[in-house]
Amino acid sequence: MSNYNMIPIIAMHRKNDFFSVGQFDKNLSFFEDWDLWIRLLKDGGRVFRINEVLFYYRMRKSEDSLTNFKDKNNFINIINKNYIYNKYIDDYNLYYGAPIDWLHNNILLKNKFYNAWNKKIERNFKNILKKLKIRR
């Protein structure tokens, strides 16, 4: 939830919870729902899935929705994501540690994975070469 929004805007929540966390942040032009969900869940809020269709989604015939202008609004998206990150910087640091530590650990994990993957490919490639030499 801290890296991207996993709950759609059409999800239901209690009206009093919506008002208790301060409604939507008016400083955001995108990702208002993501920010809302972070605030709703931050202090122990819970999410439940109801396995029943409780809404009908209307598809637009025209492409005039704000979500259809993502390429044009990419800069605004970056600004809004940065705003959310800075708004919850202390929570991010508690969960992930300092950003540079998180980045370092992520790089180490990726390197470990890629090294193992590369060794596996190298072994398979050597086996293929051996088999090709035998056939000659």
C-alpha cells in the first residue's frame, strides 16, 4: 500500500471514518484515494473483501476521463507521488528504513537473484555446448 494504491476508489468505507481522517487531501489532483487509504489504514484500520457484486461500473464512450491523460499528466503524477511520499516520510522510514538503506538492500537482493539466475543460464549453456560437441 505504501508503494502504490491496491484499493480501487469504488471501495466502500464508513462515512465517519472518511471524515475522521480529514476527507480527501485537496492538495492532490491525482492519487487522492491512495492517500485516503493510507490514512484510513495507518493506525490499525482493516480491509475486508466482500465476495459479492455491489456496484456496476460505467464505461465511458469518450476518452475524456483524467485517467486517459496519463501521458500528458506524467509530471503531475510525479509531483503528487512525491507529495504523498513526503507526507508519510516518517512512516516510510519506519517501515523501510532510510531510503538509501532500502535502495541498498533492494540492489543487494536483485544482485543475488541475478547472480543465481546467470549461473543457472551459464550451466545450461555449457551443457548445451557439450551436447553439441558430442554430436559432431
